Amino acid sequence: MVMGTVRTALAFATGAMALPAGPALAAGLPQLDPSTYAPQVIWLAITFGVLYVLMARVALPRIGHVLEERRHKIDRNLKMAETLKVDAEDAAEAYEGAMADARARAGNVLGDVRERAAKETAERQAELGARLHADIQEAEAGIAEARDKAVAGIRDLAAEVAHSAAEKLAGETVDAGAVRSAVDAVLKERG
């Protein structure tokens, strides 16, 4: 392909040399005048050489330097990002650890509060139980006393009723002590 392009350029150049100089100059195309080919080639070589030197010595090193700085900056940023990632992971682990510790402490505090509440409840229940037991004992004592009074009152009443019934039925006076003894004997059997 390159050879074909070179052949075409040579054919064009030789064809242009064969052209008469008059019509090319008359048409305003001095670059096609074969008499000016040598200076054009020399200036082409000089311009190409100067541009090559400028590109090789000035522009390309600057571009290379900029690309190198960019590469270093990207590398630094990647290293910094990796460091920040590790720091963030460490911070996340520390946060999780702190949260676990806080949960554990909260669980311990909650357990202590429950234990204290249970203890206070047990103490209050024991105190209330003791108070209720004392009230029950007192009430039972009052009931027993009232029962004893009632039984005594019933015994006396029964003795009086039996005495008056025996007197009315027998028509004679009956000994009150004997009636009381008989009533006591009957109450013992039933009670």
C-alpha cells in the first residue's frame, strides 16, 4: 500500500515535470512549476525537521510530563481511597463493637432493673402477706371470741330455755345447775 502511494506520488511528480511551465503559472499554481520543486523539497525537509525537533524536544516531553503527573495523581488518589476505605471499615467495625457493647450494657442494666423490681415486688408481697396474715389472725381471733361469746350466750340461753321448758313441762322447779350440766353435755357431744 505504501509502495502504491509512493509510485503514485512519483508518477504525479514526473507528470508534473513533463507539463509545460506556462499553463501552471498562468493558472496561479506555482507549486506545480517544476523549476521550484527543489526549493520546495528543501523547505519541506527544513520545516519537517524543525517541527520534528520542536515536537520531540518541547511538546511531546510536556505532554509526557502531564500524562505522568496524571498517572501519579491517579495512583495517589487510589492509594488515598484505599486508605480511606480501610479507615472506614475500621470505623464501621469500631461502631459495630460499640453498638454491641452498648447492647450488652443495656441488657445488663435491664437485667439489673428486672432483678431489683422482682426483689422489691417480692419484698412488698412478703410485707403485704405478713400484714394480711396478721389481719387474718386478728380476724380469726375476733371470730373465735365472737363464737365463744355466741356459744356462751347460746349455752346460757339454752340453759334458760331448757330450765323454763323443764319447769313448765314438769310443773315443778328444776335445779338450774343440773340443767346447765345437761346442756353442756349435749353441746360437748355435738361440738
